[in-house]
Amino acid sequence: MKTTRYKVRLHVMQLEKGDYHTLIDGSVACHRVRIVLDTGASHSCMDASFAKEIFPEIQATEHEGVTAGIGGDDFQVRVADIPDFRIGRYKRSIFKDMALLDFSYINMAYVRLNKKPVQMILGNDFFVQHKAVIHYEDGYLYFNADKTKK
């Protein structure tokens, strides 16, 4: 199995003084998406309303297991398989078990700060699986992927 090394340009966005988010651009089923890189997120997720908009027939299932947010409260998570995920030259025909969450809280904050909304968060499930490295000095996200397993 051949492993390919990928690199995707980072965008470091200052929200307020001393407050930053690191983003990359991508696409899902030919729809452009802005993706926050979040090493504190255990699981990658997509805005549920965005997912429903581009995939009206999406079938989401309850996530089994313990889920806690930054506030420490448990909350219910639904997951779905998302087709045709792309970042840079990397293509994944199905992104399995993408968590679907309400992003209205984060996107309202972005709008108040005159920033464009985001549609996805790339979490540790992706970073660990692909041995990803966020290299701020170079301005790239580097990661590995098997050519035959997407």
C-alpha cells in the first residue's frame, strides 16, 4: 500500500487580539467549505444545517459512546457518512461517521466579528489517523494517506 504525503495551505485568522483560529479550505460534494483545525476536538464534525442543505436525504444515526463538550455537559451527537470530501489534492470518497452538530453558536460569533462562517471542524480522529502536523512556520497542514484506502 503506497502512502502519499499531502500538504494544504493554512489560514490563521485573528478573531480578536490574542484569539486565533486556524483554517483550511476544502469541499464536500463540490460545495466549498471553510474548515477549522481543532486539535482539542476528539471528532471531526460538520454543521448539521449545512449537511442537510447539500444532502437533503442524509441518514444520520445516534453516536454511541460518551460525548462531552467544552462546558463538560453530555450532549447527543448524530453521525453520518459524508461523500466526496476534499482538501488540497487529497480526496476521500466517504468521510465515515462525521458528527453533525449545530454550528449556529460559532457562526454567530464569526458574523459579529465580520468573518465568514465555517462548515466543518477537522478533529483528532483525522489528525491521528493521518499522522498530521500543523506547521505554522511553513503555513501548511501536512498529513499522510494511503493511496488505495480512501
